[in-house]
Amino acid sequence: MEQTNIQSNKKLNIDFKDSKSATGRRKRSIARVWVKKGSGKIYINGLEMIKYFKRPAHQLIVTRPLEEINGANDYDVKCMVRGGGLTGQAGAIIHGISRALVIIDSSFKKTLKKSKLTTRDPRKVERKKYGRRKARRSFQFSKR
């Protein structure tokens, strides 16, 4: 019984010859993405998307570029992502998938750009400043 459980979490080796690759970034996360014609399977760091991203919100975020072009079941995606948290990684994967889809077919650029998926989100965590509690939080001011 334990062997079947171990095999289900085992990383898969997927053949992605004849695929287009792109890099996506968000916060501190960097994702290398390969996209090819297929049946709509998404693999992240060798695992299926459902096993990597447990939250349904992250799963919806990752599949968004494919749904925008009405190709959710037409392309297979393989991602290698590192750095940051799960939300940043999901954002990096979106950016990478969008850029790879534009390389595959330039007619996708108009729809993906309209939904702002090809643009890198420049927001990052602001650093903590000296003499403060957090980046912007100051100590409570006392008049008396």
C-alpha cells in the first residue's frame, strides 16, 4: 500500500522535444516554461499541477493564459520554477506560458496583452528601513 503512495508523488520525466520555451518572473520566483501541442496536461517541477498547487485559486491562475486563447486542452506545459512562495511561482508560470504561446503563434499576442498576461508584474517586497518596525510601519507617536 505504501509503494503506490510513493509512486504517485514520484517526479515524472516528460518528453518535450519540438516545444517552445520561455522564462517568466514574478516577485522572487523564476519559471522556465516549455509549451507544445498536446492534451492539456501541466507539469510543474516534475509533478502534476494538481499535486504541486493544492489551492484551487493557484490552479485557476496557472491555467488562465490557456483559457484566454481557448486552448486549455490543446497544449501541454512543463515548468521548472524556483524561488519565492506559491503565489509568486504561479504568477511566474503565467508569465512564462504567455510568452511561450506568443512565440508559438503571434496571433495570441493581442488577446494575451489585452488581459495583461504578457507584462511582467514589477511589484516586489519593499525592504525594511532602519529605525522602523517594518518597511513603512513606524512606532506609535505619543504627544505627552
